[in-house]
Amino acid sequence: MPPALRLEHIAKSFRGPDGLPVRVLRDLTLELPPGALAVLTGPSGSGKSTLLNIAGLMDRPDAGRVFLDGQDATDLPDAARSRLRGQKIGFVFQRFHLLPRRTVLQNVLFRFRYASPPPGLKPKSAALAALDRVGMRPLAARPAGVLSAGEMQRVAIARAIVLPPALLLADEPTGNLDPATAVTIMDLFRSLNADGLSMLVVTHSAAWLQLPGVLSFPLGHLDLG
């Protein structure tokens, strides 16, 4: 099986306030084996979010190549990148990004606005199954805005996995949660990973590094040159 994600010699710069380029990533190489749970750490400003945007096909590198599930996505046109992102990647964010006035079920179904279901998959049945997987099916008819933070994150995870992704990308998924709820969410990530889901988690929390079998990628220790 190909790696879930491979980044080869990635470079990325942004223009600073003085108009000069600020190099964020330089000659970065990273490979995520299929079925792995990897945790990317590093101080603020080290390029974690930039790397995640490149891995998630939301931004292009200045140099280097991006392979997703064995496919070279580097030079794809924007429309093709969007289709591949919708088909292959699930996203989980720190701030959940749910629609508060829509129901839990409607929030999960919203995923199908960005990607068509494969043949034979029925969106409502798939959404209910995803909610069942994260323990939120009993609240399917409840407005998302009345949920607790932990419940919102479970719904966000269900939305990310309703179309089974080749790669789950998570940006500080426990950053807005209290410690006990964070442990519950980490346990859910571990369970999904045990089912074979490949994951890359960006976090400041050292607790993620204590999970059994986790691959640790401290950003400062990658192939930055």
C-alpha cells in the first residue's frame, strides 16, 4: 500500500510586513505510512498550520511534491485538487466549525456538499452510522448549538469520517476541551486509528505523544536543511 501522505522537499515562504520573504518551511520531507497515527508538534510560528494546509491540499508549496494516498497532487488544477480533497481527506478543527442552528445529522450530511458519495452509499444511512461510531446517534435531531464542546467535537469527527477518508487531518482537536473530555476524544481517535484510519494530528499538547504506537514528528526535527 502507498503511504497515506508523502511530502517531498517542501518549501514555503510568505511575504513579511517589510515586503521581504519569510521562509516557513525549507526542504521538508515527511512520510505517513498507511494506518499510522502521527503527531506533529512544534512551537507557535514553526510552520505547523502551513504544513497542514499543504498536506490538506488547501495551499500549494513553493517547491517540492505532495502525494496523497499514492497520487501526486502537486500540479493538479484547482478543481481536481478540490475533488481529491473531498474524496480522500477528512478534517477536524479546534473550533469544530459546525452550523449551530442545524441538527447534528444535518451537520454531518453537510460533508456531501463537497464530495459525492461512492456508488451504493446512501448519505443519510452513512451519516447515522458515523454518528453511531462516535456515540452521537441519540442526539442526531438536536441542534448543534446546544451541545457541549466534547459533543461538538464528536459531531465534527463524524462529519470527517462519513465519507471514509484515506487521511484524517486534525488541527488542535483537543485545544478547546477540558482535560477529561480531551482524554475521551483522544481515546476516540485511537479507536478510529485501530480501525485502520491514517491520521496526522497537529497539537501543542504533550498528552498526544503518550498514546501507544504514535509517530512523533517534532517540526524542528524534520528535514528542514
